[in-house]
Amino acid sequence: MSSLRNAINRPAHKERAQPHSRRKFGLLEKHKDYLVRAKAYHKKEEALRKLKEKAAFRNPDEFYFKMIKTRTVDGVHRLESQANKYTQEELMLMKTQDIGYVLQKLQSEKRKIEKLTAVLQPVDNQLQSKHVYYAENREDAEYIQLQTSKVGKVPVFEDVPHNIKRKIVASYRELEARKGRANELEKLYMDMALQKELQKKGRKRKLREDEIVCPTSKPVYKWRSERKR
């Protein structure tokens, strides 16, 4: 019987639409729409109730430092400028800590580079290409030298399994990436060390281009010699 009952076509019950006289109010609100609207209303009502309760039980003698360290700009609380928050000694200490961290990462990168180089060096010796190229003139020689220098970064593997070749190539890429990272860290360390020295006491001046013995793109400073007690 149940199968026959399901075989009979039943009329589709459609949701009631907004009456023609109330179409100016938009779509007819369903129960699920009412639930969303009611939850939002009660949530706002509860937030207002908590704020009123907090205001009613407020301590008139309450004080905290942001009351005097902030000011209202267009209805928005803004903190005062903290440019001179730290003393010169505290700034020097923070600079020293930053330089120490950068130096630690630089030394770590150099140790990893040495370890990778030691592992990859025997591979270079074993799998070094022994091809001999002959050039007819200087232009051909320069072209061959350029091509071999490009290939020389990663050695040519002939009788090596594919998975081992892929690992070796990945190791070479990691080595190049670590070398670039070490160079960047070394530049950053030198810049931070220079900034720290410039913050120290003592008269100093920036040398002009004609006064620099070894021309460089970076600024060069000279300190006035002082007698140390």
C-alpha cells in the first residue's frame, strides 16, 4: 500500500506570497526570517542591558592611566605619541639584543652551508663532467665558457638514478638559497652594527667622496680621536 501511495502524484504546496495590497512592503516574511531578526534584536537588547548595568554600578573614584594618556579626536580615542618612550640606554640595549639575534642566525646559516658543502663536495668530485670543448675562434670560446659556467652550478648527472638526481638538485638549490640568505643577513648585521656605533657618544662626521680611499656605495664615517682615561 505504501508503494501505491507514493506512486500517486500529489499537488506541490507552495509558500504563501505577499498579498497584492501589501506588495509595497517587499517579500512576505517567513518563520526562519523572523527567527534571525528576533535573535539579532535580543542580542542587541542584552548588550544594552549589560552596558546600563555597568554604568549603574560604576565606581566614581575609578582611575587608570589611559584616562590621562589618551585624547579624543573626532570621537575616537587616540594614544599620545610614544616617540620618546625609551631612554638612550634602553635603545642601545635593544639594539644589542637585535644584533645578537641576527648574528646568531647568520652563524647558524653558515654552519648549515658548511655542512651542505661538505656533503655535496664528494658528489662533485665523483660526477664531474670530463667533456672537452673545442672552439674555432674567440667568440665560440666565450659562448662555450658562458654555457659551461651556467651548467657548472649543478653538475651533469648521467648514470645516476632519477630519485637520487632529484635529491642532489634539491640540495644544490637549498645551498644557493642559504648562501643568498647568509649574504642578506651579513649585510643586515653590518648595517645594524653601524647604526649602533653611530648612536654612541663621540664626535663623528660623514666623509665626502674625495676623502674615501676605497670607493664604496655605503656611507663612511670618521670619528674624532679622543684620549681615553
